[in-house]
Amino acid sequence: MQVTRKTLLQSEALQIGLFEGRPRTDVCGDVERQRVNAVVLPLNGVFSKHDAPKRYVVGTPSHAVFFAAQAPYRIGYPGAIGDRALTLHFAETPAELDERGDRESLPSHGLLDPQAMVLRNLLWRRLQDHTLEALEIESLGLELLGMSLGAIRLDRDLPRRTPARRMRALARVQEAVALAPADKWDVAKLAGIASLSPFHLCRVFRQMTGTSVYDYVLRERLAQALDAIAEGGDDLTVVALDAGFASHSHFSARFRTFFGCTPAAFRQTARAGQVRELRKIMTARRGEPA
């Protein structure tokens, strides 16, 4: 297992880091603990966080995954493809995590909204510009932390009201989609992975995630493509086809509906680090359904 950890910002309120895991196997690692609370935001790839026997969640570029201070867990890498992620460490549990201040009642992860995905990738791009003021990076990081904790809080009741077998079924579907978002998925195939009937899968999936199976697959394709667009290495048509879209135009239309701008516009503003322009995108998306 090859692991790279870098501290990108250290302040009194927040530590921002980069984590890259390159596994040789998909077997879970040893038991670990975080010294302080952390939220992990994958930029690409996929990992699984196991915090109890037969209980785990999947982290993809669509998710924020919470690690409570001193709580034991194990990490696995489905398909052994690894991941790259931003990490946000914070010493105290902010009040917005839980109105009662009880971190133990928090779920392990939440589904990010488009604004949070955009801000995550913007922050990553800005962190690569070593001429920036620490105050700007810290401000963006704390804003992203608040948005991520908000997404996690939305799912706080799922572990208590959802049977463990359904949670595992959901995790298996999310894992399969994350490993191959570009595949030509259909409900029957995903239902087989979940060991549920197609009708039951659709009902349970929406109940547990707040979105349909189709919209979740679309979200994963767009989330996985976001990093490739910001990096700017490939032609956008190549990115579109690699993400599972039939054409550049179809990809561009879906991207614009979800994120509020075209892939070309996002690439341009991300390269230039135009925070104001990307904030306009995020503001335009507020209040709109994902």
C-alpha cells in the first residue's frame, strides 16, 4: 500500500491536507483512529470506511465522509483503484454538526450538493498556487467544511431508522457505480448487486439517499469528471466519453444543468482561480434541485 499525506494548510481552526492511497489489494487495512475530527472529500477514486462488522459506507467524489476523533475504523479500496482526497481536520465539533453537540449520533457520510463539489475542486486548484494568502485558503476551507457538515447532518437519522442489511445493499450499489460510473447500468443489474427486486431497489434507494437510481449514477459520472475537467489534461470530448456520455453535447447539457455552467466555462474559471466567477455558479445553484 502506497500512501501519501501532505499538510497543505495549518491554522488554529483548521488543517487541510491531501491524501492519496495506491493499494495493491482491496483487503481492508488495520484499525486506525483519527486524533481529531476529520471530513474526507475524495477528488477521484473510491474508498470504503468500515466502522463495525458488516457496516460500512463508501466514499466517492459525490460524498463527504466523517471520521470522529478516536473512533476506530478500517479503510478498504474496492477494486484496488485507490483514491485522492482533500482532508479537513478540526479539533472541536462545530455546533452545526449536531444541535445537541453529540458527535456520536452523527452518521458517517453525506451526499454533497453541486456547490460543495465546485468549492472542493476550486479549493484544490487554489492550494496548488503557493502565492496565495493563508487567509483566503482558510476561509474557503472553513466554508467547505460547513457545507460538508450540512450534507452529513441531512443523513443523521439513516443509521437509526434503516436496517443494516439495507445499508449494506446501498453501499454495494454505490461501490459498484463508483468503480465503473461509465458502464451502461440498468436497474436490474444494480438490483442484482443489491440482492433486491428492481422495484424494491428504486423505492429503498430514493428513501435512503433522497435521489433516484438514475440521478445517482448521473451524479457520480459528473462528479468523477469534475477533477479531469479542472486538471485540463484531456479534450472535453474525451472526458465526456470516458465518463459514459454518448456525446460532448449530451455531457455539456447535463453538466450545465447540475453545476450551472458548461464544462468549458468551469475549466476556464478553475484554471484562472476565479473565485468570484465560481461563486456566481454556486449562488445560481442554491435552492435548485440537484
